[in-house]
Amino acid sequence: MKKFFSSKPFILTIGTLAIASLLPFGVSDYILGVLTTAFYFAVFSMSWDLLFGYAGEVNFGPTFLIGLGAYGAGMADSLLNLPVPVCILIGALAAVIGGVALAIPALRLTGPYLGLITLVAVLLLQQVIVIFAGVTGGEIGLSMPDVLSVNSAPNYEYALAFMTVSGAILFAISRSNFGLILQAAGQDPIAARALGFNITKHKIAAFAISALFSGLSGALLVFYLGTASVNAVVDIAIGVRVIIAAVLGGRRTIIGGAIGAIFLIVAGEILRPLGQLSTLVVAIMALIVIMVSPDGLLGMLRARRTT
């Protein structure tokens, strides 16, 4: 552990976070807004990486968990007028319950069938939101009476702190005995079972942890945006972006998910003057990186250090 805290990657991470914490004093509100959204997406991707990168379970519907957290918090605020922290916890709890309820039957299946179930779950959630428009806001969206802050700097600091704490916890989990068992289960479940590990129990726990952080991030995001809508938190395109970010940054690294998410969001904003072509250009850039380095951006950095 002492060796890790003195390593170059750790020192670089701390330095980057220190610089990021000072940005509100020197950049515009627009840049802070872009980065705030990117930080919440970073948690989405890191949570997804724990489930896929370590447990080896393909979740094609990360927005199912994100949406449960977002709408759980949003309805608690708009319908029950509960304090914001309580609403956020309710959103996280909704995501965990939904994630575990989905995982228990889904984990009985393997391969593409599990991924298909998670994808169908997103479509079902979208339909539920539309059908019960009276309480969910439907296609228009659910307006939030409360927000985290009306100022860009506090919103940015909340998002940065949340991403930092979430990343540290998820990284610690991935490096713990639990994370090693998950990795073994993902790579060779037969051998892991032969060693006496309860693979199903560990994978359900991984679903719950992933759901917790996805739900928390979804809840915080809607309190930042001031609205919960299908296009913002449940749309399949959002889930695809989360998956691409995790793979782009570096699978089975946790931190790579944050790097990939921030890269995609920032690159998309920089190329926004290109209009619809911006999405195509960002997709091509991501594809090139993945083809050149299957280990993602972190893999490219490691390769440079060893040459």
C-alpha cells in the first residue's frame, strides 16, 4: 500500500484533482458546467466498469439503474417535498433495489441473454415513465422544485467531490479480496467455484454496488439539471456513451472510466460547432483509440512509460 501511495499514477491523480479543484477561480461558468456533467458521467462509467470489467457481466442497460436513481429522487422531491439529501438517498435505494431485483433472475442466464435482459429493462422503464406521466412527467420531463445550487462553482465542486470519493471507493473495492474474486469469476467462473467461492453472491453484490453509485450519480445529476427526463438519464444512447467511455478509458481499471467519460464529454463540446458531425468525429476518435490500444487511453499511457 505504501508503494501505491508513492507511485507516479497516484501522485499524478492527486495533482490533477488539486488543479481541478482550483478551476472555479479561473474558468468560465460554461466550462464548469461541461465538466460538472462529465464528472457525473464519470461515475456512471466507473460503476459500469466494476460490473463488466471485473465481474464479466455485460450490462447493456446502465441507464436502467441511472434512471431509477434519477426518477426516484425526482419524484421524492416533486411529489413528497422531502429534503434534497433524503431524496438522493431514496433515489440510490430505488436503484439498488431495482438492480438486485434485475440481477437475481438475470444472472441465471449467460452470454448475450444477460445483456438482452438489461437492455429490455431500459425499454420497460421508458414505457413506465411515459404511461405514468402524471407522476413522472412523461416525455416532457419531471421538473424539480429544488436544485443543489443556482451557482456553477458549488455545483462543480459537488460533482468533483462526488466523483473523487466514488472513484476512490470503487478503486479500493476493485483491489480488495472482493474485487479479486470478482475478477476470477469473470475470467474463469468454473475455477472460481472450484476454489469454493459463491460466484452468484459476489456478482449480485457487484450489481448492488454498481447500482448504488449509478443511482447516486443519477440523483445528483437531476438535482443539478433541475429536471428528470428520458433523454437526459434513461435514453439508450446515454447508456451507449457510458459503455464507450469505460472501454475507451481502459477496461478493468475503474479510473479509466472517468478518463473516458470526461474525454467524450469535453471532446463533444469542443467539436460542437461542427453540428451533427461532432458526434461522428468523436465516435471515430474513440474507435481509433480502441483499435490502436484495446486497453484504452490508460493502456496507451502505460505503453509510453515502458518504452
